[in-house]
Amino acid sequence: MTTDPNIPPRLGDALRGLYRTPEIGVAPPDESILELCRQRAHLARRRRLVWVTRAGLVAAAGLAVGAFIMLQVAGPTPSAPIANARDVNRDGRVDILDALVVAQAVRSGNAAAAGDFSGDGRLNETDVDLIAQEAVRLTPAGGARQG
């Protein structure tokens, strides 16, 4: 259609046809190319997953080593609970040295240096005997024989 009334309609249509840009059709992609793209994308995702997993494992190992080193450097905390109250010298086991510390506390009258283990309200030889008996016991307090 022409907008100028002096140009015949057929001539206007022919002129527009000469200057019209041709429509370029895009062919659909080949299925083999699409499959190759899918495979490469899948491999890229797998590689990324492997690297992320490895990085996570390395980070976890680093944290574990760091925690181990910190615990070794820091040592036991003073507020850590004692496994056995009769471990008076706090060396991790009840032995005759604990009985010696309590005996020295009984001799000096220093009840604060040890504790009342017999429950009679006094620090005396009974407390020393209880610790000495535990120190030379052949089976642990639970009754199972060591060996």
C-alpha cells in the first residue's frame, strides 16, 4: 500500500518489494551438536563438584590439624573436670603419691590441701587409707579386671 495517491498501488508494492530485507531463517541445531553440549556441561558440573568436595575435605583436615595443634599447645584447661576426686595431685591417675599428699595434709593439719574422702567430716588417716586402697587395687573401680 502506498501513502502517496499519485503512485499506482501496484507500482508502490513493487518498489517496496525491492527494498524489503529478506527474512533469514535459522536452521534448527543438529541433535549431535546438542548432545555434545550436554555432555560437556555435565562434565563441567562433575569437575566442579569434585573440586568443591576436595576443597571441603582439605578445609576439614586443616581445621582438624589446627584444633589438634591448639589442644597440644594449650594443654589441659584448669577448669576441666577431674575424672576422679581422689586424684589429689591431678596427674591423671590415683596412685600412692595421692595418698602421700593427703598424709602430709593430715600431718600438717591443712584440710584445704586435700579433701574428706571418707565422708566423716574430718581429714584423717581414714582418708589416706581410702586413697591408698584405691591406688593398689588390682581391678578398676567398676569391677572389671585389667589385663
